[in-house]
Amino acid sequence: MDLKVIRYLVEIIDHGGFAKAAEAIHITQPALSKAIRQLEQELDLVLLERGRRGSQLRPTAYGQVVYQHGKELLNVRRAMLRELSAQRSLTSGELHIGLAPLGSAELFAPVIARFRHLYPEVHMDLMVRGGVEQTSALLKGEIELATGIIDFGDEFDGVLIRQDPMVVILPRQHELATRPQLTLSELADSPQILFEPEYVLHELVVNACLRAGFTPKDVTRVSHPDFGIALVAAGTGAMILPGFIAERHAVTGVVRIPLAASDLSWELSLFWRRSQPLSFAAQAMVSLVKEQLATR
């Protein structure tokens, strides 16, 4: 059933006849009559009482049902188009985005502030979670965009935001603290401070250590880099972090030594489901990230 023809019927009933309706909607009267006859044939019902020429045209009982529901459908269509127009112009809408705990404050705070300035009517919901939780939320449709360390593959698309070398955080008194660079294998005998397993960086470091021929020993798990670095300063062990994160949380009593790039590196991306079309708000955020953060 064509919604355009439903509109024709509504206009005919509202104007009391074909002639005035045809003039109002800019269509010839024969074309209008043909469209209504086809609708009646499709429904196998008579919708209009066609009296003598010049008399007021009235809907049948069936026509009244189609008229009432047709007006509702047309109103819903208008509301839908208004809402889509508002979202397209970003004067309404919402954006659900997941942010990685590591790096979001440093990288995304300025972008989010800029987005809020440009599109104040768009409601933004921020979920700060580890990469594993973010990927799960993205697949469930709970968020539309996510940040983290990920291989896009066939399921995701995205944009690389930041590549950063990894550093080893050691107590100043550690025997390796004066080295200009370290390899992972040199940390085999050192206790390590790792993030909790829900953080992708946990898996990244553990797998890199396994490739280097050892399993991290005497592991202490943390959820925040500042606490992890404080534990390093207290002599608990070594911690591997992206360089700019380590610099931001620097404290006295520790040193930052570059890790060989061939052993491990850190890449943060903004990503989304390849099969899910992005909302206008999400498209605007992606454009802003590409403009301000994306690596060239």
C-alpha cells in the first residue's frame, strides 16, 4: 500500500471531492481518480460514496477507517522526517561511545569538549571500560563507537588515533635502571605489574612476554596506571606502559626506559561495527577525530 495514495484519499475527504483535492496536491483529476480506484481494488473495498455530480463526496465506513489510520500514518511520517532532519543537522540525537581507560583523558577530552561545543543538543553518553568490555558492548549495540587496541578484521572498521612506543617503568635502584633500552627477555626475572585481564593491554603484554620466551612472574594486577607506577616506586616490580601515559603519571623514584620497538608497541584506535550504519552524531564524531587525532 502506497503511502502517497493514502495521502490522496485523505486530501479528497478533507476537501470534499476530487477537483479541490487535485488542485491542492497538484495532480490531474483523472490521475487522482485512477489512484483511488487502484487502492479500492487492492483492498477489495469501496472507500468513497460517489454521489451525483456536484454533491459532497463522503467516505464509506471502510473509507473512514482508512482515512483515520491514514492520517495517523502521515503524521508519524512527518514526525519521523522532522526527527531525521534534526539528527542530520545535529540539533538532536544521542551518541553512546566507549572510552579506553588508558589514554582517553589525554587524547579524547579535547575532542569531546569540541564536539559538545559544536553540537550542544546531542546527548552524549560516555562509558569508560576496558577493551574487552567495550568490544562486547559494541557487539550488543550498547555503544556505537569504541576506543581501544584492536585488529579491525572483517567485523570492525575504524581509524588509528595514536601509535606510541612502550617503556619499562623501573625503580631507580633496579639493576637495569641505567640501561638506554631494554628488551622483554631482560625482564624475565623481574616481578611485573600488569593491568587486570579485562584490559587489552594485559593480553598484549602477556602475549609479548610469551613470544619472548617467558611467562610474567610474581604478577601484581592494577586498574589504574598511577597506582601501578606507585607500586613500581615502592619496589614491587616493573611495569610496561605506553610512553605518553608513563610520562603523564611520572613520579619520583622511578625511571622510564624505552622498550625495543620490535618487542611491543601500543596503537589506539576509534572503531565501530562494519555492518552497522553510523548515526549522524557518530559520523560527526568520527570526522572530528580524523581531523584532530588520526595518524597520517
